[in-house]
Amino acid sequence: MRKRGFFGAAAAVLSVGTLAAIVSAEAPTGDERRAERRAGGRGAALAESLGLTDQQKAEWNALHEKQREEMKPVMEEGRALRKRLREAVEAASPDATAVGEATLALEAHRQKARAQREAFRQKLEGLLDPAQKEKLKAFESGRRTGRGREGRRGHRLQRRPPQAPPVEG
């Protein structure tokens, strides 16, 4: 009777483990989830706002997919450079030269990625007529409110209670 209980428990554990492995293999990665959110949320709202034709939507999506594939190695390079910088800074005795070189390499990479994003943006704008380009500028200006590096920090600062002025004595 004990053997049957042991084997039953072992079979249950194995089946749960197998099920977990199958579910995790089918689950999208973080990058895939972000891409799905981007494609579904903002993309649909932007297409609606711009009044894109079906042909423009197809070309727009093809450009996005091509850009996503081209940016994967760039993103990997960026991760490696950030890791290199983090390791240089967090070393037991950080070497200023190594930290400086890693910082400069990361900044050069950021500029390269920024240039690629700008070239991609130019390609996207090439699909639009003049009226759609104006709508795009309006859409983006509304989207940037409270966003970006300064915006993310800025909104936290706005939540802080105002400080009392210093008391002169």
C-alpha cells in the first residue's frame, strides 16, 4: 500500500512538473509581450488617429517588423555594454579607466541606436501624406506630455508635498 501511495505521489509531481514546463514553453517572453502591447495598443490608436489606409497599415507593420528584427542585435549589444559597465563599477576595487571606457562605449552605442531609430522614423514618415504627417506630430506631442526621462522623474517630484519656506530668524 505504501508503494502505491509513493508512486501515485511521484506520478502527480511529474505530471505537474511536465505541465509547468509545457505552459512556460508556450508563454511569451518579456520582449514578445512588450511587442504585443505596442502593436495592439498604441499602434491601433495611432492608425486610427492618422486615418491610415489598409495598404499604409500593411507597409507600416512590415517596417515595424523589419526594424524589430534589425534592432535585436543592437539591443543585445546594449545589454552587454550595460552589464560591462555595471561590473566595472561594482568591482571590489573599480578601475577608473575601465569604468570610463565602458561608459564611453555605452554612450557611443546609445548614439548609434538613436540614429537607427531616427532613420526608421524617417521611413515611417515616408509612408504618410502631408496631412497625416501633421496628425502624427499632434499625436506625438500629446503622447509626450509627462513622458520621457524628465517626465518620468518630474511626475514623481510633483507628488511630493510642497516644502515650507525656511524660517528666517
